[in-house]
Amino acid sequence: NAPVTKLTTLILTVLFLVVALGLNFTGTKTLGRVARIGLAAELIGVIAVGLYLLIFDRKQDFSVFFNSMGVEGHGSYFLAFLGAALAGLFLFYGFEACGDVAEEVSNPARRIPLAMIMTIAVGGVSALVAFGGYVLAAPDLQAIVSGKDVDPIPAILESALGPVGAKIFLVVALTAFLSCVLSLQAAASRLLFSFARDGMIPGHKWLAKVSVRSKVPVNALIVACTIPVILCLIIFVGPDQLLTQITAFAVLGIYVAFQSVVLASLRQRIKGWKPAGPFNLGKAGIVVNIVALAYGIFAMVLLAWPGRSGVFLNDWIVLIGLGIVAVLGLLYLFIARPDSKSDAPQGDAIHVAELLRTHRD
């Protein structure tokens, strides 16, 4: 039971990224197989273990969920609630990867929305069961809440499952993590490829190359692996809080991208637009759209909220990073005009595709 060091974490992270890259090189069939294995691992390793802790190894009463345990200090419990809400923002993240591989899926108009819904549902249920199990199985919950026990999960698992059971769980959990890395790496590469194919980013000819054998964008995959490796090296040499800051910035960036689409779709709905395709929320669509926008704005504010360490760069680094990316992105948009280089259909893609097919016929 050697202590986990930053070097160990770096080696394992880079190993995961490289293994995922090798698997992604083999094609989308491997991606699908590993994704199914990862789903099974999550169901077994997260939900099953969570239920076991809830039913057979409960050391706390259910009333602890309604006990603040002093976390609000001398202020309001609302701030503690906002801090806890961050877990949900990090959890409901990654479902967009389903859409990034839509071109490689049969009948994507039906299957991709279902995959996104399943991703959120399975992730939400498994996390709820696991978190609940860990809380109720914790021998010393006050030590965890006060911050004295900064890494309680291994001790909880070893106490409940024994040394061998905890190691088996670790293997299952690592399998689920590998599946996540593989899927997100594939999604990032497809996103790069889609922009490169339309000539909208620098190096687009190189990034748009597809392997003749495996039919995957190999160069885009290399970039999707290399950038996280570089970030890992930066985190390794940087201060301890850098990982949290980079993670918050990454999730914030994704939420900004999400809400750009949500805001645009709401604007179009107000103007009378009705989505085409088999997946349609009907009259409830505008209500869901408004709720989604409100949730997204809340998420962005919470993720970007400055800390209180007293060090300007540490407290404002997430917003500073977002500002730099936004300014550079706008400069590239208005100077290079990448949008003018794309001949991809505008508007509702499904509706446009149907019109084009009708015209050809």
C-alpha cells in the first residue's frame, strides 16, 4: 500500500491516454466493445458496490443527509450547498461525446439522443447510489467533513470489502475509467476532424486525414492524446491546486459551448423554428430549452466563481483562462473567417439533408 505520489499519478494518466490512443487507432468497433465493457464495469463497480454499502455495511443513519455537521460555519448553508453542487456539474459531463461520433453510427437521429439520455441517467443513478453508499459506510464522517480525512474512499472500501475486495473494485473502476478516456479521446478527435474537414482550423489538411485501414482520423487522435499529456506534465510541475483549476476551466468551457447551442436553439424556437427528425420534444421543447439555459447559466457562474485564497491568480485563473480563450477565438473568427471556408449545410441539418435527397431523386 505505497502512497500515491504525483509521479505515480502522472505515469498512470499518461499510460491510460496512450493505451486509449492505441485502441482508438484500431477503429470504432473496438471503441464500441470497450464502451460496453466500461458500462458493465460501471454498473458492477459503482452501482453494485454502492448498493452493498447501503444495505450491508451502513455505519451511519440516513439522517446524516439532513445534518449540516457544521460545514456552514458562522454563515449560510447556501454556500455549502453550492460547493456540493459542483459534484453534479462534473458528473453531467461527457454525454456530448455521443454526438461527436454520430457520423459513424447507423440511424443516428434516433440512437444518438437515446445514447445521450442513457449516459446522463446511468451516470446520475450510479453516482447517487455510490455517493450515498460511501457516506453511510464512512466510519468517521465528521473527519471527512472537517477535512482531516482528505482521501476517505480507499479506507471505506477496504473496511467494507476487505483488502482483496478493495483491489478487485480498483481493477473494475480502472476499466470504467479507461472506457471513459477512450470515448472522450475519440469524441475530441472527431470534433477536430469535423472542423478540419471543412477547412476551419489551422493544419486542417493534416488533421483531416483518415486511415484507409481503420477509417478513423489518426492525426486528430494523436492531437487529442498529446494535448492532455502536455496538460498532465504542466500539472505535475505546478502547484497542487492546479488540477482543480484546469478541471474547472475545462468543464466551464464545455458548458459555455453547450449553452451557445441552447441559447441559439431557444432564439430560433421563439422565431417559430421546429426541429426536424424523429426525436422531438414537441410542445415541451421550449420549456426544456428554457430550463436547460437556466441550469447552464447557473453552472457557468458556479464554475467561474472566484476563490477566496487571497492570491489573485489562484482565485481568478478560471475566468482569466476563459477570457483569453474567448478573445483569441473571436480574433480568429473575425480575422481568419473560418466560417466562410465551410460548405456544410446551415440551419436544421436533418431538414437540409432531406431537401437535398429529395432534389437529387
